[in-house]
Amino acid sequence: MTTFDDRQQAFENKFKHDQDLQFRVNARRAKLLGLWAAAQMKMSAEDAETYAKQVVSADFEEAGVDDIVRKVHTDLSGKGVAVSTHQIEREAERLLGEAKVQIMNQ
């Protein structure tokens, strides 16, 4: 292999690693947001884990955070919890930082 081929392979490997890392961070953020919303709805620990998995699944509907914000907002509103979309977005942003820390410390 030439030096150019080595560099190309290294860049491809780094890109793959970065994409995998971002996927794991986003999934962790979705889970944390689900657990946060479950606490707002006063769910039991078992129900909270189940709900958090549902939020993670909802994150695959579209790119970005809009799909999980929409799900959480709909679910919170359905349970009579008054939380704005903006508050959920802020919480998701805060939890993104927490998710990054958790994933990096694994």
C-alpha cells in the first residue's frame, strides 16, 4: 500500500468511528430524555425504562432531535404535564452533553 492509500484508510476509519460515536451519543441522549420525561409523568422505575426505550426507537423516525421532542411533548401533554416544546428542547440539549460524557467514560 502507498502512503496515500494508508492515509485514505485512516480517514475512512476515523469517519466510521466518529459516526458510530455520534450514533451512540444520540441514542444515550434519547434514553436520558425518556427517563427525564418518565420522571415528569411519575412512572415507576420499570415503566420508565420501557418508556425510555420507546423514546430511543422514536429517534429513528427522522434526523435530528425533532422526532423525540415531538414524542415526549405529546406524551407529557397526554398525561397532563405542562411542559413546552422549548423546555423539552433545552432539556434534550443539556442531556446531549451528559450523554457525551457518559459515552466517553465507558
